[in-house]
Amino acid sequence: MLLDDRITKQIQDEQQFELDDVRDYLAYDLEMAEVGKQRVYNHFIKNLDHISIKITSFGEDKFVAPEKKSDEVHELPEETFFSVISFTLYEVQRLHNWEKTGKRKPDPNKYHPDDDRKIDEAQRTLGDYKLETGAQYEPQSFETLAYKYHEVLMLRERLHAILSNFNKRVFELRGTKKTTYDFIEEKRWRLKTIHETLPEADRKHLMEINPINTDEEYPEINLLEK
């Protein structure tokens, strides 16, 4: 028994409408689940997995504030004066051309027909996520789901190795700084003992160094149960 094409189309349209409605509903639930998961992760796990460690230098900050410019007024040479005039005229002409270009822009309150079609398609396919949407895209025979999942796992493993190596270097740097700091302080006390036997004019003092900031360089101490 053959059905009329109009009946078949009506059935297909009804099924598509129900499918779009399910997609919209599931897309909302998926977004809510993602937001909830991110909030739980940020509250309970992120502070444990991502502890920021800041290793500071022994000396003063290397960034020095620039010197205050003098209030003295200097006359510009003739060449510089005409250069400024030419540049100003260029800027005025450029601003004029920009205003003319702005007047030729399309009405922002009206959409192009192609944009309307894209907006309708985006609203209709809400929640339908596709990694490849190109019309000319043809997946290779080896690009199976298992293959792509294996690629993702390999990338995560490489990223974990990079992060672990970097964190290891940070901890090594922190340990080296602590050893150096203890060595300097030990010699400082030794020098103080020597100074007690020398006159003031013959004493040599070490430069002041920044103390170790425990909160920034050893933040894990604050996580220990007191």
C-alpha cells in the first residue's frame, strides 16, 4: 500500500518537530549539567589541583618606575613642526574617509536573507553538535570513533607530561632558592660574629634580600589541617 506524498511529508514534519523539541530539551539539561559540574569542580577540586606557586627573586623588583618628565618646554625644530602638521592633516582626512565609509554601512536593524536562514537553521539545530560540518568533508576509513578517542587520550597524556615537567622544574627552583637562602642567612650570622671584632669602618655588609614569602611560595602549607 502506497501513501500519498503529502501524508508522508506531514508525518516526517511531525517527527522532525518532535525531534527538534527533544533536542532543545536535552540541550538545556546538558548545559545545566555542565554548569553544575564546573561549579562543583571549582569549589572542591580546582583549589587542590591548581595551586599557584610564585617564586620571587632575592633582590628588588627589576621594574623601575620611569623618571618624571621635566616640565621644561622645548621648541620643536622646523622640520618636526611641519611633520606634525602633515600627520595631523592625514589624521583628519582619514577620519573624514572613515565617516564616509560608516554612512555606507548596511542598516544594522535589518538582516541579510542569508543571515536569516543561518539564524533559523541555528535555532532549529540547537543542541545538535557536529565536529565536522563541511559539505566536502569525507572521513578517512581509519578515522573511527576508537581512533579519535585514542588521539584525545594521547594528547591528554602529552599535556599531562608537559605540565608535570613544568611543575617539577618549579619545585626544583623552589628547593634551590630555599637552600641558597639558608646558606646566605648562615653566612650573614657568621659575618655578624666577625663584625663584632672589627671597627665600624672596616665592616662590610651584605645586600638585603627579600625573605621567603610562605603564602606565595609554599601555599600547600595553608591547606594542612591545623
